[in-house]
Amino acid sequence: MLLIFLEALAALLLLVLIVWWTMFSGRKKGELTPPEQGGEDPTRPPGT
């Protein structure tokens, strides 16, 4: 029973690590930064 619990805990920790890594890797301070004032918005389709 203890072995199953430890294995489930390890799987949960691995899942949390993967989610954290994919959400915050490569971002400054872990947050999205708004576009510069007057800058181009990368989420807006071209020509709008």
C-alpha cells in the first residue's frame, strides 16, 4: 500500500513539474508582459 502511495505521489509531482515548466519557462518573472505602447499586438490578425 505504501509503495502505491509513493508511486502516485511521484506521478503527481511529475505532473505538477511538467505543467509548471510549460507555463513559465522562457518568461521573465513568470508572467506575460503586455505589448509596448504603440507597439504591434502579436495576437491581433494582420490588417486590422
